[in-house]
Amino acid sequence: MPDAPPVRRTFWSVARQPRMLAILLLLLLAALVCGRLGVWQIDRAYERATLAAQQEAAEAAAAGPAALGDLLVPQTSFPGELVGRQTWVEGTYEPDDQVLVAGRSLDGVEGYLVLTPLRVSEDGTGGESWATLSGAPVLPVVRGWVDSPKPDAAALDVPDGEVRVSGWLQASESTLRTGDLPANPGGPPLVQDIASSQLANLWDGPVYTGYVVLTDSDPAQPGVADGGPAPLPRPVLEGGTDVNLQNFFYALQWWVFGLFAFSLWVRLVRDEMAGGRRETRRRDDRTDDPVGRGIAGLPS
């Protein structure tokens, strides 16, 4: 009586074997451990980035403000490493040309930035930094934040005459936002971005490629208790301190190890299937050719 033809084993028939299920369980546990280690590395990446940002802010505060002319010359490109640097500059506000920057949030509340031009009279260089330009430059100064497009008069009030401004440097923004802003009758004009290219059309004179987020002025402007604009936090380089890349790549490595553990089990199942197919072929060869084939067709 001839033997029954061998049944070809499928992937799932091999995978359901107790031995393969036990191996799968062990490898899944290993993958779970790798995944958890990856999450831990991500947490460490953000923690280290936060600590680095705090350290950077502490060092910048300890260094004190530097003269604007020693950091940035009017109408020159803004180096990224200047973001968040403390600086001082002297000049006269031009409140009639100030604008409100729409769509800016503070502590989760959407509002407006009060942006006022400062006609610079001293930047630490005695005017040498703009000697070749058409006149004294204009520095955009963010004096604070308000929650209404028609703020109280105190929020728009500025010190008279010469003022010494201290604050954080920030780079000029792009003009990627689209759409027209509504008119603001009874209040300052509205803009969407703090962009030097647009401000140059609104203000007379050379304009810096960065702006200052005010922290202090002498004489002082009205405080929040008196209706003045709310102060803003120190700006940071966008994307520069969000995550520590070393720990981030460690996390990716752990997740790759986890995927490798599962792929290893799939490979074991396929090897088991391949071994069964080879055994089936050997049996078929012995059945079809009981003598066997050797060199030149001679029996082996």
C-alpha cells in the first residue's frame, strides 16, 4: 500500500506549534523590554534638553546684557546663536508707528504683541555700526502682550525721550502666514509677523534683522498693575533644545532591537517550513527513483 502524500505545512500551522509559541512569547517579552527602554531614552532625551535649556538661560542671565552693536549690525544677517542673548540699546520710541502682532499666545490665552519701533541713538559703538547707512536704524521692540486689539492707553504708552532698553534678542520672522487681517479702528494696525522685510515698508530708516523682547527699560514703562503690557518669557531657538539627539538615537536603537526580536521569530518559522519542504523533496526523490542517480546516470 503506497504511503500517503506528505502534507505541505503552512506558515500558520508551523507557527501554532507549542515550541514556536513558547519562542514567540520569549521574544515578545524581549521586544517589550526593548520598547520600554526606548521610551525611557525618549524621556531622558527631553529631560536632558530641558536641563540644557535651563543651563543656557542661567549662563545668559549671569553674563548680563551686551551692547547691541557688539552682537548685531543693522541690515546684516541674524546669527542663530544670538537667539535668547541679553542685550541693551538706547534710543527714542516712536509710538505713532507701533503695531500689534496678532495671533500670539501667553499662558494659553491668545492675544497680541505690542511692537514698537525704537530709533537707536547708542548701541555701544558710538554710531559706527550704521555710519555707512542712510541714517539711524530702527529696532523692533516687543514691549509685551495684551489680550485685546484695542488695549488701554497705558499699554500703548511709552517713556518720553531717551530710553535705555534691555531684553532678549530674537530673529526676524518669515512671512509665511496667509490671509488678510481685519482693520482695527480705534487701535494700532495689526500685522501677522515680526518680519523686517515688512517693517521696512512701515517704518522709516534701516531696520535690524532681529528684534528685542523687552525685559527692562530706563525710564520704566507702565507695569501690568497699571495697565501696561504683560512681560514675555525668554525666546529660544525653535527646535534647538526640544530633544537631546544622542538619547533619541538610543531610543531608536532599542526599538529596532524590539522589531528584530519579532522578525527573528518569523525567520525561525520560515526555516522550520523550509526544513519540512526539503524533507518532503528527499522522500519524493526516493519514491520516484528507488535506484538513485549518480554521475552520468549511473546508480549512486
